[in-house]
Amino acid sequence: MTTGQPASSDFDVIVVGAGYSGLYLLHRLRAQGRRVRVLEAGDGVGGTWYWNRYPGARCDVESVEYGFSFSAELDERWRWSERYSAQPDILAYLNTVADTFDLRPDIQLNTTVTSAAYDESAHRWRLRTRPSGDTDGGGAGGGEELTAQFCVMATGCLSKPKVPDIAGLDSFAGPSYSTSSWPHRGVDFTGQRVGVIGTGSSGVQAIPLIAEQAAHLHVFQRTANYIVPAHNHELSEHDQGAEKLATRRRSGLGCPLGVAFEPTEVNAVPAMELSAEEREAEFERLWERGGLVMMLAFPDLLVEGEANRAAADFLKSKIRAKVHDPSIAEILTPKGYPVGSKRLCVDTSYYETFNRDNVSLVDLTATPIDRVTPAGVLTGAGEVPLDALVLATGFDAMTGALTAIDIRGRGGVPLSRSWADGPRSLLGLAVAGFPNLFTVTGPGSPSVLSNMRLSIEQHVDWITDCLAYLAENGIAAIEATEGAQESWVAHAAEVAEPTVFPRGASWYTGTNVPGKARVFMPYIGGVPAYREACDKVAAEGYQGFELTRA
């Protein structure tokens, strides 16, 4: 199904993706009077919240900070139900956005972009598509070519699923499901023996709810994660009034993570300047608050050393307090990496799930998976018989959705080749050698280490303001220079080096994808510093970019 497909195949701007980024881009670009087409692989809007429908799926940023800030009308029309909203609520919100601003006529659904090539002589992008689900490149429905002066990739940071390389995976006789492409009809596990492979954020959210249904749940864990509680609860009208929203949004702009932590909520004194009792009290206070504020507990927490080890000891003590069986608690205890170097998970009743009689934990460091069989999963300890299998194995993060498209810039050079040794980008917004191509929350921007809504809005505003500047000044093409790009990449690496973030074997560095270059991809300098850098580039006439006049 295609929604409101225009007769023309030639546009001012083509946007790939109809999640948060794509919807806001369309709203801003139409306000500028531009001809826009949004291409979306799914049969509905919502991006990651359209695809990720697994049990327990919810955001780890508080709802009142996850809604768009650009529209008072939208604030009045929508009310969030919980502190941390579940996927159905967020998807309903994004559909409300699409309807409120009448965005659907310019969104083409069920359309997968297979390639995008830059025509240097015309200063235009040529995109090839195919109907989603048609894997032979055309099929009866055929594909089409569309062109535009500008192309904006709003493909998301966590949207390309990573299929685990496990022998025999296709041989399993029962149904298997991926958390990143969950059936829209839902799944009933009542009376079944279920196996879940993966204990990252998706697994941590899904496992407690699957355990409530399954006759028996087997959790296959390779790496234990640090987890903090959500302390989720219903929201009142008072929690999301106009004044409250404005205050929280202002606070988020000044926070490194882009979320509303009041100055009094985090300690400005280094952890190791306090007594052990004082540190413990601060950790306990933030544990009771819940959420990602734990990462900012102390200014020295995210640097390897005693402060980080103190945080690790505190979080490990919570595992031992929650899990009754000491041997299970030990398996669930993270080992060998600092707090924060892998994505901190926010949970509801995850550890308590392992106190249930119908839940078993399989330690893959002790008994690795040998292969999947038609009847279950074979590990070093024997075969685990299963009726259903769930893969919570994460994503090819930050770059996967981009390199999955055959994107070719100047001279036909593929983006995948330019990024063979790791992604290189100017501000996470543009790539040298790829004129008139923009990426929303791309590698080199705060993206996944920030409130994504806030970072998306900032990127969309920057891109659309840039396009307005180009039009006003008769500029046909804009391209990041190699020098500016390399300077930004070096700065981002320098900022990250003293922290714990590059130290973990995580999707932040691509370690979860075999063969992927190991480069720390997000920008760790914080939202305020990053916004200042972007604003400076724009204020100086897009310094660091080469501008070509029409």
C-alpha cells in the first residue's frame, strides 16, 4: 500500500524513514514549501516503534521528554499514560503526529530503498526502490527510480537487526521470533517451553513478561549487563502540563544526556572525595529515583578508576539482594568491563524473574551454544528442548541501516567502502564525498548517548535551516570537506578516549557484528557542547563544508 503517492518522481528532498526523524523532517520541509517524498519500508509510520513490538518494549527516556517540543497543539492533544511509555503508546503518539499535521499524503509506505547514487553533473540523487517484501529486486509490483536535489537518511540508529551466527538456526522446527521484527498480531507462549537468546535491553524488557506466560523459560546469556530500575508508574495530568513540560525540556538542553536531571539530582563532587558511606547513600538515592541518571551520579563515574568500580560494586550488590540463589546471582553479575561501556539497561522485575520456578538461566560462557537443532538448542551441557525460540540479539547499530543501502557518492564510491575502517562523518550530519546527503543522528553525533527525541529535533532543525540557507544563496550542492571531517573525527575520539565508553565489547564500537570495524561511534562530548559546535558551523556560513553555486 502506498499513501498519497504523488504523480511525480522528482522532488526537492527525499527522506528515507518515517519514524521520529522522518515525520519531523516532513513537517519542517513542507513548511518551507518543498516537494518532499518520505520512503518507508513498513506499512505504517513509527520507525523503530513500528517494528519493535516485543513484550515489554518501552522507552528508557521518560515519556514527557520523549514527545516532540515544536508544537503546543500536540502537547495539548496528547497525554502520556506512564513514566516510561510502552511501545503501543509511543506508536499511537507518532500516528497522532502524522494525523495532526496531515503528513500521510507525502509518505510512501511498503517501499524499501535499495540504492542511492549521486549524479554529479545534475547535483541530484537517484534512488532505486522495491516493494517491501519483494527480495528479487522488482517482482510483479516492480520498483521505481526517484530523484531529488537532497537526500536525508532518517533510517535510525537501531533499525538494522543483527541475525546471530548460530549453526542450525534455520533448522529449528518450532516458531522463532526476533524482538526487532515482532509479529503484529502478538504471540501467545502459554504452555510452551521458550528459549530467549540475548540479554541486552530488548531481552531484559521481554524476559519478565514471557516468563509469566511460558510453561518454562530458558534464558541463554552470554554477557551479563548492568541494570538499573525504571520504577515505572502512571502519569497524572499534573505531570505533563505545559509548564512542567517547558521546565523539563529546558533542563534537558543543559544536560550531557539531553534529559531533565536537575542539578540537585547529581553530585558535583567526585565520588572518591566522599566517604564510603556518603557514596553509598548517593548511589542509593539515585537507585530509588530510577532510570539513566545513575550514569551521572558522579563526575568521575564514567572514567575508569575507583569511582566506576564503586558504582559497579553497588549495582552488583543489588543483584545479590534481588536474586535468591547465590549461584544464579553470580552468573547475572557483570564481569570484565566498566559500568557504562555497554548500554545501561532499565528494567522492571528482571532480576526477580530468576526467582521463578519456571525460569532457567543458561550461562553461555560456561556452556556455549553448539548449534540450534530441530528440537531446541544444543549447548556444552546438552540439548535444551524448546517449543519456541526468541532472538533478542540486537542490531548492527549506527551504520547498519545506511550500509544496507547501496549509497554511492562522487565517482560512484560506495559509502560502505568509505566506512570500511569505521564511520567518518562531520558532526554525524554529512560525509565527505557525498554531496547533498544528510544523516540524522549519524555516527559522530550524541545520538544513542542522548535523549533521541531531542537530538533528532536538533538535527532536523539544523538540516532544514541549512537547506533554507542554500536556497537563499543560490547554492546547488553542499559537501563536508575531508579536512573538517577528519578534524571532527579526531576530536570525537579524543573526547571519548579518557572515558569507559570505548572499553566495552559493545554495539557502541561494532564489536557485536563480526567483521565490522571497531570504532566508538557516538559522540560523548555531551548535548550542550555538540549543539554549540553545530551552531558555530552554521553561524560561520557552514564552515567545514564546500558550497557549490548553481
